[in-house]
Amino acid sequence: GENVEQHPSTLSVQEGDSAVIKCTYSDSASNYFPWYKQELGKRPQLIIDIRSNVGEKKDQRIAVTLNKTAKHFSLHITETQPEDSAVYFCAAIGGGADGLTFGKGTHLIIQP
Amino acid sequence: DVKVTQSSRYLVKRTGEKVFLECVQDMDHENMFWYRQDPGLGLRLIYFSYDVKMKEKGDIPEGYSVSREKKERFSLILESASTNQTSMYLCASSLSREGDEQYFGPGTRLTVT
């Protein structure tokens, strides 16, 4: 099955700086890579996703890049704000479409 | 607006009890999922279902079973609860099978004593 590794587990950045979270996956047939944000005490919510036929996708301050050859994808948040503080999860859906496999999460802390 | 609800926010059960966790979605989604979330381990898929009466094992199905008798409802069953099943349980639903946004419920914090 699919295996997703996520780094770092904790990331602290100054407000206004950029944050980058990286994930690798194992199944070369994986074709869908979403990112979820979970604020404290709340449910995970999708913030951006990318499919394997695209190398990069942007949505305002958030972007995701995908390198299929290296089997890794990254989340980029620019001009970080206090409301960006949360746990972020990457995920991948394997070639067998057997459901999402999630990374273990990154706790992003925005320092004022 | 998709709404996924779970029967309880907090539940306390004793070791050996049979536990039912219920999930209901109101968007006519085909696919439903059960995850457990533990600190440092992320979300792990227990079971999922792509259709009524259909179920498939996820990554950690041991000690759990599921039931999907109606499209909108997906139940997770702990046949004999154990302390290592103390966790946050999250239900989710999605429209398509091939990779689509999953909408999560609020979660059930289960404590087994």
C-alpha cells in the first residue's frame, strides 16, 4: 500500500515569513495529493489539492508543488498570518484508489 | 453545504463493551470513511465504503467492523472495546472514488476504561 512521510513535525515561523512543508510518497501510481488543515479542536478541512498531471497549483497565499519523478510534494504558505497556525496533513491516494493515506502532520506555529 | 454528523462528541465505555459510532452525511455522497486520529500518528484509515452494503478494509481494520445499510449512514463497530482503542474517531464522505475532497465530521472522542 501507499506510505506517506511528512516533514517537519513542528515548524515555527515569524509572522509574515514563508512556511514550507514537505511530503514523500511511495506508490508511483498515486495520482491525487490533497492538503488538509486542522485547527485546534476542529475537523480537518481541505485547503488545496493537486493531481498528477499538474506540477504546481496556487490559491492566493497557498501553493502546492508536485515532483512525480522524485515522488514528493510540498505545501508553500507565503506571508504567514496568525490564523495559519494549525496542524497540516498531506495525503495521497494510491494507484488502487484504496482511500487516502495521510502523513503524520505538521504543527505550524506562527510567532508574532 | 456538505454536512457530516457523528452521533456523539464524547463517549466513555468499559473494556469488553460493544460500541457503535454512527455517521450521517446529507450530500448523497457515494463514499464514506472511518479514521482514527492519535497524536503523532496522523489520521489512519480503518474502513471505507463505496456503496451501500459494501465495505473495504483500510490500513488498521483489526478490532473493528462497519455497516452501511443506507447510503447516508456509515457505522463503525467495536465488537469488544479495548483500552488501545481509546482515540478520536473521524468519519468522512466524498463524492467520487478517484480522488475528491473528503468532508469530515466533528469527531468522537472515545475513552475505553
